[in-house]
Amino acid sequence: MKIFIDSAKLTEIEEAYRCGVCDGVTTNPSLIKAAASEGGSDLEEYIKKILTTARGTPVSLEVTEYTFEGMVAQGRKLYKKFNPVAENVYIKIPVNPSFEGEGGREFEGISAIRVLAGDGIPINCTLIFTPEQALMAAKAGARIVSPFAGRIDDLIRKRAEVKFEKADYFPTEGLEGFDDDGVVSGIDLVAQIVEIFDSHGIEAEVLAASLRGSRQVRDAALAGADIATIPMYVMRDMLVHPKTREGMRGFLEDTIPEYAALGE
């Protein structure tokens, strides 16, 4: 399974690539703006630095427009401006950009995907919460589909009136008696999409998004996700276990000076 870092902080992205485990970057406009402002950088130059750091791996840049025409125009402009930097830009498009109570625009997201994909622009389809949304996005031409696992978990816990913190682990099997139209957890959503794609030979990659902890990353891998996008704190947690630290203390206590000197 590929690991993407979900961050716009250049220092975090650089660290993730230095340690050799990062296969891509996902961002959003507000995170990029905040990170660039914090570093005192021009927004355009800051994005170019991210792209250069991640050279050879995908970086998803999200549109801020929400109409068919706006998403297509902005997607083309972003790709034209930034892809020449390192040839690794993916444009992130929402599967359905319509708002609550607004009908008639349900197809504008996948229509924009179809047009941009037809231009040869790789698409990461975002805000996916059902297997059928993922199917529609893939058929429209998205190369990556991004189900939001953590947000589905939040939805089910709220329906069950369970008090929780954002980082609390939610089991793959969910809570008895509660689901979201047949989806019992965020990881179950990922697993259902993977099964559908495998059954029908669909080549789009399934990116598990909104993962809140290291065990959920493990669950995503077991569910067959092609990619997990995670923040830096989760990436660090994936390397932590108390017995590892206990073992390190034992190694230090057992160090033989003569052996250590061999490496000097």
C-alpha cells in the first residue's frame, strides 16, 4: 500500500520524503495558504516547492470552484501552471459539488472529471462517502478515488449518540444496529469499494482518506486500499510501540565497548 502525506507544511513533507516512506502528497487550499503564510512565502512559489520535493510522486491540488464550468477552467489552469514544475500534479475534484437543498447539479463533478481526464489530466476524486460514488467517479475517468473513512465513522457514532474524540479508534465491524446505508464503518466503505473495483477490473486506485490513527492505517491496508493518506502525527505513531523502546534500553545496557568500537 502506498502512503501519502496529508499536509501542506513543507517541513513535514520534506521529512516524510527523507525517511523514504512517502509515495505522494494530498493538500487542500486552506492548508497551503496557512502554511505559506506561516513561512512568509509567496503562495505560488510555495506550491512549486512542494511539487519539487515530491518529484516523481503525485501531488493533489484541489479546485475551489464548484460549478462544472468553473471546475474545468480552474483545473486546466492549475495543471497548466504547476504540472511543468515536476510533472506530478493531480487535480482534486469533488464527486458531487452541489449543496444541500440544491438539485440539478449532481452530475457536474463527474462531468468535470470526464472532461479533464479527456485532456489527459490525472484526477483525484474527493468527498466520496459511498461505494456507488466511487464507481461513478472511476467510470468518469478518475485515476484515484478518495473515500473519507474517518468522517463516516464520525457520522455513525453521532447517529448512535456515542461520545468520542476525533482520534478515537472505530472498529471495522462498526456498532451493532448502526450503519450508513449498508456501510458500517469507514474501513468497511474502503473495503466495499476495493471489492467492487476488483470484481469489475476497474483500474482506479482507492485512496483511504481521513484516517485518524495508526491502527486505522493497518485496517485500510488489510481492506486492500491502494493508498492511505495520513497526517505526520499518524505517520510517527506507526513507528511507536513501548516494547520497541524497552528493547532499545536493553540494547544500550548490553552494549559491548569493543564491538561498538568496530563501527567507529
